[in-house]
Amino acid sequence: MARMTLSGIKKSFNTTDVLHGIDLEIADKEFIVFVGPSGCGKSTLLRLIAGLDNISAGEFRIDDHRMNEVAPSRRGIAMVFQSYALYPHMDVYENMAFGVRLMGLEKAEIEQRIDEASKMLRLDPLLKRKPRELSGGQRQRVAIGRALVRKPKVLLLDEPLSNLDAALRSDVRLEIARLHREIGGTTIYVTHDQVEAMTLADRIVVMNNGKVEQFGSPRELYERPANTFVATFIGSPRMALLDVERSGNNLALAGSGSLTLGKLPAGGERELVIGVRPDALTIKTDASAEGFKGSVIYTEYLGDNTFVYVRLGDGTLVSVRADDAIDLKPDAPVTIQVAPDAIHYFSRSTRERLAA
């Protein structure tokens, strides 16, 4: 088993506080993704779990055993870095064998582990090649194989796809998902790409400024974001946030008109933020229609989807998932209507989600 508990984890470098009390419970065999903008602390947290950096405060446990003072080599953890970090003078076989030889395993056991990992990663034909003779995707698979032959309880991956082009990222992402299903261990994956997070994770940790903003399944984060940061970070194109004034069941947007809805969140806050995703919006060319007024900026045709970007009267840019046949010229006046059941409500002062 590899159940992990992080309690009040803090990390400081000299006088700079990087992590501010991280609390997480990770179940055995879960695929967890740490996601967030550059500098939010996700890679630092991964290095603390691996034991590559010391924890400043708090406690880290694996299966109820305290890990704070345990050496990295004794934690049952293997890590795949953003850079492949392969030995250039060694072939693929030797790169994969190097670490397990240091574990003191018998030759037959080493050969069996490399055989299993190479077949799993489709590296069999490449075992005698040097890293310079491999593509980026093949090198990444070797780096993963080097970790797998150690048979770790926990596999850590730090932005493993960032050096690959778009097509390779998609291919290797599928490989990682397949490997997790076959191996069944606990995996923690760090990325700044929310698409990778949504497609791979059982649960996602959204981080910002050294804190956890929300921890939940991809569906939970998409459908019920805890605050405006999560709301705009998860989803592509991003959710639009509109500062509105509430009067009864009417929501007014400065310079853009208003909407009248059947139901608004309980509470007396007059100033609200509403969040709307592209598929919750409808675009109308009828200037007399009820809704928020704006003008077209440009249309983005992606083959399977068409998005129209509209600048509203208050200056907010919103994206609308539109009919493929729509033909709107830049600067054309339009009205944006919102599906009432698809609106997300947030407090203007705290930026936290309000109960509908």
C-alpha cells in the first residue's frame, strides 16, 4: 500500500516562505495531479515528498510511517524529472539497470525487471541504443522505465511532457494513463497544463501561491469551483467573470444591460461576480433581445468547435461556443444571453463560491 498523509507542510528557503501549510490525504493507487501556475509551489511539494528537500514544518507519512527524516532511497518512491537526465554514454538497457544495481539486486532479478518494463513501454527494440539515437518521446519512456524497474510504491512525475511537441504529448499521456492502470501504484503528477490534469487525474490539487485552492475530482473542479481562481484555471477556453450589481432578481453589468433571473443565491450581497463558461452562452444579433450587449472581436474556428470572442460594455472579454455556420464580422454588435442554470456565483469581496 501507499497511502499518504501531508499535515501542515511548510517550506521556506532562508526568509522566503514557499509553502504555507499543505494538508492532503492521498489514497492508495490514486492518480493525483498537482496543477497551478509557474511558481505556485507544486514542484517544491513534489520534492518534499521525494525527500530531495527538507520539510520546514509539518509531517509527511506513508502508510502511517513518518517520512520526514527518512532518506529518499528508503521511501519506496521513484521520480521522473522534467529533463530526462539519461546517462549519454550508456545505452537504454544500462540506463534502466544502473539504479537497480545500486539496490543490490541479483542479475537475474535485474534482467527480469528490465524485461517487464521494456515490454510495458515498448522499448524492446531500443535497448542497445544510446540516448542521442532516440526521439524525445522515446527518451521520456526510458526515463519512466528507469523509475519503474525499481518497483516503487509511489511514482512521482515532474512535468514529464513539457519538452515534447503537441503530438508526442498526447501519445505519451496515453502511455502514462495505461501504465498507471496496469501497475496500480500511487502516482503523483505535476503539470501546469490543465488539459493534462483533467484527462489523467482521479483527483486534482489546484495550487496557487503556496496554498491548496481546491482538491477534488476533475468533474467537481469543473462543475463546482471553490473560488474564482479555480473557476478560471480549469476549463478551456477559460470561464469569464463578470462583476454585476444585484437588485432583486436582476443582474446589471456596467455598460452592458441586465438579466432578470428566476432565482439568485441566498444572502444580501449586492455586488456579485458571476462566472459563465462558453457553452452557457448564446449569441444573438437582435439588438432588442434581453442580455448583455457587446461587440465581436474575432471568431475562432477549430474544426469541431467555433468560438466567438465578444467584448462586453464593461470591457470584459467573453468566449461563446457558437454554431459552426455563424458568420460575424469584427465590431458587429451582438447580445449575449446566459443559461440561468449554468451560472456560477461568487462573492465580490472574498472571491469564494456562493451557494445557489
